[in-house]
Amino acid sequence: MTALIGEAIYDDGFVAYLNGVELGRASMPAGPITAATLAPGSETGNNDVTLDWTAGKGLLVAGPNVLAVEVHQAAPARATWSSIWRCRSRRSPPHRAAWRRAGR
């Protein structure tokens, strides 16, 4: 595999984990993150980003891999959020990585 690419549409912030190890974050403060950590600012619309996670390709294992994403709001009372995720790889030679949704 030559690259691991994440694609996301999100608001307000997120932290992504691959097999339980932090892979990346956006619009989140540095340091430890808990369920109560707020994103530092509110987005007026959804952010659409492409993320180069190639440095984390060593976290992939043979068999199922789990991409978990925490979505964080800018205010605790916000009732709406959105998040769409895709993770893809560029490979040479061809290789298949197995993915499963958490809870399955």
C-alpha cells in the first residue's frame, strides 16, 4: 500500500482512530480528548476535507480493521451534527484490507 486517504464531511470537529490508535483530528484542541471536549469553534457549514493518513498505514492489520470517529460539537446544547466518512487506500501491488463497522 502506498497511501491511506481519509475523506470527510463534518461539523464541528472530530478525532479519528484506526484500530484504537489516534490517526488524526481536525478542528479540535491539542492534548487529551474526552467525550466532554468541545470543538473550539462552530462551523457555519460542513467541512469537506481530504486527509493524508499514510503515516498511519502501519496501524493496519491482517483481517478486520476498525476506523472509529468521534464527532465533537462546539457547544454542549447543539442538537444537530453531521458526519460522512470514507477511508481508501492506494496500493501497489494490489492488496485488500478488510474493514468492518463498529458494533458489527
